[in-house]
Amino acid sequence: MEPIRLPPPFTLVRLRESGDAFAHACRIAPESGAGTLVYVGRFDLAEFAVVLEPREPLCSARRAFYAGMVALTDALRAYAPPSKPITIDWPDAVRVDGGLVGGGRLGWPRDADEDTPPPWLVFGAMIRTVAMDDDEPGVHPLASALDQEGFGEAGAEQLTESFARHLMLVIDGWQADGFDGVARDYVSRMPRERQTVRRIDDLGDLLTRRVGAGAIESGDLVQALATPSWLDPALGGPRL
């Protein structure tokens, strides 16, 4: 088992293969503090979760989810074949060349006040690295895994290390230049639609304006995060 090398602000907590990184990180977040990264060593999945301690009210602090998703897709891009498209279905699902490989999720204390900084947030992610089902290719055309997309030897350890490095860069950019840069990076990774303009507001909701349409469509982030769109609870991993 190779050691995972994380940048200095991070502290690694490694779980056995049967563990749940996201649930464990939410349990230990009150005591463990910011930068704690929980990792589950699985052959077929990269599964990890990181504890954050935002300094702004919960209602806007949830925008940290977008920083996590940008870092996650940046980590994938670092190992992707040239020109391999990596996209995000708002808000939480990650696709490689159209095939679902996983996504992110966000946790916070359920009794936290919307108008005060929460004691913690947890950003968790799962990415399918190896296709483990015995079905013939094409049986699950909307699902994929990194080994099927030409990512070579990029496994859970490498992806976790890459995520940690990229998360630091994204958060540093947010602190230096404001959230707008994070929002633009995130929106640029959504599938493009003609004559459509998207932006993320101060509460993290997605606003969509279509040229020629009078109304602006709004996607509620809190409601969308309530049930991860990419997760199959029965499988314990991304949907097929």
C-alpha cells in the first residue's frame, strides 16, 4: 500500500475498504478540524472527503461545494488523455466523454444557522476508477470508469493527491480574487447550450437565462444537494 502524499495543510485519515469516507468525515469534523482528509482505499473507486471551516455564513459558505467540484475535475484533467472532455451536470455529477464516473457531495451540521458561519463543512467525492461489472461494453452506455477512458495508471491515490493540490489552488484563488473566478471555472465545465447564459449567485443557486426568454430559471443548490444525483445507495458508488 503506497503512502498518500498530501500538501502540509492536510491531515490524512485512512479507512478500510468497507468504510464510508463522507459519513466518517462528517462524524469527526467537529473535533478533527479543517484540512482533515478521509480516504477509503478501494481498488475500483477513488473515495475521499475533506473537512472545511468556512468563515462566512452557511447560506453563502455552501459555495465551497463549487470549489470542490472545480478541484475534482482539475484532478481528473491532470491525468486525462488529451482533449478528453470532462464535464459537470449541475450540481454534482462528473462525466468523462459523456459517461458518468462519479461526483461530489456536501455535508454540514443539520442544526446550523443559515446566517452564521457553520463549525464545519465536508466535501466528499467518489470517482469510479475501474469498471467492476461483468456486463458487455455498451450495456451501461451512460456510465464509465477511468480505466475505460484511457486514464492509464491513474488510481485512487493519485487522484486524491491531485485533488488536494488543486483544492488548495482553487481556495487560494477564491481568497485572493473573490468567488467569481471559481464560479466561472465551474460554469465552463457544464455542457454548453446555445443561446444560454448561466451564473451562480451569492447563495450558490444556479441562474439560467435563455436568449429570447423573459424569465430567469433558478436552481436551488440546497435542494439539489439533498440527494446526490450520481450516487446509487444500493451499489455504494456511482450509478450504472
